[in-house]
Amino acid sequence: MDIALVGIGKIALDQHVPALAASGDWTLAASVSRHGTVDGIEAFTDLETMLAARPEIGTVSLCLPPVPRFAAAQAVLRAGRHLMLEKPPGATLAEVHILQDMARAQGVSLFATWHSRMAHGVAAARRWLAGRTIHEGRITWREDVRKWHPGQDWILAAGGMGVFDPGINALSILTEILPQPVHLTDAQLDFPANRQAPIAARLSLSQGIEADFDFRQQGPQTWDMEFRTDAGHLALRMGGNLLEIDGQRVGGQDSIMGEYPALYARMADLVRDRASDVDLAPMVLVADAFTRGSRNSVDPFEF
């Protein structure tokens, strides 16, 4: 099936393009970006132009930042194309609800992706936790924004989500593996004095779960979560790709490169079935953190 990729930035080149190149389901038939291109692929600088020029392309994958993504998503759905959304699926929950209604009315597939749910250890962790009681949990998600988003000021602007851009990856795993739903009880958000989105956050959640997110980590990056249950201790490391039970590694792989191929395989299944997959549970927790959280001013931050 032909697919177009919109927004040729770091995440597209690092993850989406290699995943599509290796896919047996998809052919990358066009790209849309103001600046970026993919070698050997027809490039457009305007989405509407691409949609008009390439009617045979039935699916579009959007890798734009959250704020401009909504208008592009509407254009894709109005054109009757299937739509895949990079996380988070929108800048607001209301936007995504509108997209759901549009996709349903057009009879096309909509996939709000959460790439970390495709990490190698997540499905096994979910199976192990099923039927067990969580006594307490700890999430530590710390990475270097300068490494993963070099010079991308939008991520610390209003609507960019700040540290919740990676933090929502942890929340997507959490809401996937827990046997009981989780809700936010308190939050502390650290905003640099010169920015409009938090650079660090600490969340308190039900079931005794605490989360520590920070965008200022240097050196080794940390993407871990651990849970003490009535039947032992479970840990997911390396963003959900390594699974440990009672301190012993029992599954997963020491790589994050399987996540996006799995997303595109899932999208192919959705398109063939004319189905959609839109789970907003991780985004609800982020919205609740902004609503419920206390705001702390910290030192200015520069890339």
C-alpha cells in the first residue's frame, strides 16, 4: 500500500523512514515537508498539493509537532485518506475527538500511535501483571532534550508539552500494562522562567505510583519503571524493551528499533479492516497534570 510521510524531521528520518523501508506492507510514495526530504522519494512542500497530485496514495502518516498537526489531519481526512498520527495525537483532547468523528464519517482508519507500547517487554509485562495487585510503583523517565530535540524550541513552547513529550511514552506503557485503571492525584511541574512548557514534572498516581520526568538528564538516559506487587517485583527498563521479574531479566531486547515497524504493521491491519485505534488514556493523564499540578518557576533554559 502507498503511504505519504508528512513532516521530515529527526523522528521521521530516525524511525519512520527505516521502518517503512523494511516494511512488507507499505511503499513510501511521497513526502511533505517545508525543508526535509527523503532520498529517492517525490517531495512536496504543501500537503494539499500532495493530496491533489497523488490521489492513489491512500494513507498519510503525520510526524508534525502537535500544534500544527490538527489542520493537517483534517485535510487528510477530508480527502478520504487513512491517517496515522505520531504521538501525542493532538495538542488538545478536543482536537482528537473531532478527528475521530471525521474519520468515522469518512469511513477511513485513524490510528493514534503510542510507539512505546510496542517496546519488546510491554506485552509480557501486561500478561504478568494481569490479576495481580500493585502495592507501589516508581517511574523514572529522564532524558536530554538537547540530544533528542536539538534546537527545537517548539517543544518548550505552549502546546509543545515539554517534558511530557517523552513522559507520555511512560504513561502510554503504564496505561497499557496495569490491570486496573490509574488516575492522577497530584503533580509538580517545573517551568523554566523563559519557557511555556515544563522541563520537569513529578506525578503522584493512584495505586501508590510515583513518576519522575526530567528533560535535563546528561550522560546515560533513564527510561525505567518498577512495581512491587502481591506476587513479586516487576521492572521494565530501556523504555519498556527489557523486562525483569524479581531482579532477573526474563525477556525483551536491548533495542528500541522494533517499535516503529510494529506501529506500521498495526496500521496496515487497521486499514485492511477499515478499523481505528484511538486510546487517549495517556493524554488524559497529561491533561490532568496540567490541570491539577502546581507550577514552579526554575532557571531559564537555552538549547
